[in-house]
Amino acid sequence: MKNKLLAEAFGTFWLVFGGCGSAVLAAGFPQLGIGFLGVSLAFGLTVLTMAYTVGGISGGHFNPAVSVGLTVAGRLPVSDLIPYIIAQVVGAIIAAAALYVVATGKAGAEIGGFAANGYGEHSPGGYSMLAGLVIEVILTAFFLIIILGATHGRAPAGFAPIAIGLALTLIHLISIPVTNTSVNPARSTSQALFAGGWAIGQLWLFWVAPIVGAVIGALIWKVMGEKD
């Protein structure tokens, strides 16, 4: 169990440091910034690379919502759920702390929103709380369905991390303008702790919506995909 928890913490660290790091450090760099497309790819690549690296140890969740969904789908023992979530949140917070050190390592540096998730005036495109709730539920549900389908015995062996990484890239391409894309409560928590204020006040949505979406996705898959 210890190795599984270390793998989850390690993988979630990489997701937050790589994905949020690309948004904080590279997305807005004058004239050379990677923009929404680059940030989307960064998040997808973090999951793809870690799924291949430590997925064989822990299953490669790196996300409390994914762990909840896999528990509902019968892929993760209930006894493992809380330890997985704790490991993921710890890994995410350590990554955010490291990113904060880097981001503040130049004169006059300001972290701004620190890639935190938000709605209303804190949505990149000014989208409402309801819009944020709906898109986070839908995209997390589809993410779970893709994960469950790609890792099913009927799927081609060895390709699941590619499908999952590309799915997360697509999810970010869709929803960065709406919420800055969460679908992952650990990622949201880690950034909110350093952004503070409004980000902490809005954090509830980025726990509730992804978990609700994950449960919906798992239930859909149990009806659609697990039966012959």
C-alpha cells in the first residue's frame, strides 16, 4: 500500500507542477507564451507520462474524483479511497509549494490567480457559477467513462494512457475559458491554498462538481460498458 500511495503522490505532484506550472510560468510569457493550447497539452502530457511511469503501481489516478469514480465502478477497494485522496492532495500541495517558490523567484514577481479555478468574476471568460458547475460535472463524467473504457479488458492493451492523456487535453481545450479547468479536486485545492481569498471561497465547487461528475460517469459505464 505504501508504494501505491507514494505513486499517487508522485504522479499528482507531476500533474500539478507540470500542468499548473505551464499556466503560471509559460502561458503568458510575452509574445512566446504557450496559451490555452500549450497548457492543455501540458496537463494531458503529465497524465500520459505518469500513467506509463507509475500506473502499474497504483493505477494512475492522480485525482480524488477519479478515485471516487473507480470506487463506484468497483475498480478500487473502498478501504483504499481515503488514503488515495490524502496522498493525491499532499502531492498536489507539495507541487504548488515548489511552483510558488519558482514563480516568486524573480524581482517584482506576483503570482496573481496562480492558475486557481474560479467562476463568475474569477472565471477566465466571466462564466457563471452554474456554467462552471455544469461543465465540470459533464467533463468529469466523460473523463471517467474514457478512463473506464480505455482500461477495460476489451480495449487494446497498452494504449490507455494515450487515450486518457488526450482526453484530459481535450477537456482543458473546452473548459479553460470557463473555470480554468479543474476536473480534479486535488489540483484545485493546491492552487487555492496559495492564491487564497476568493480561490478558497470558491473551492467547494471544484470538489462537489468533479465528484458528482465522476459518480455519474461511473454509473453510466456500469450500465453501458461493463455488461455484454
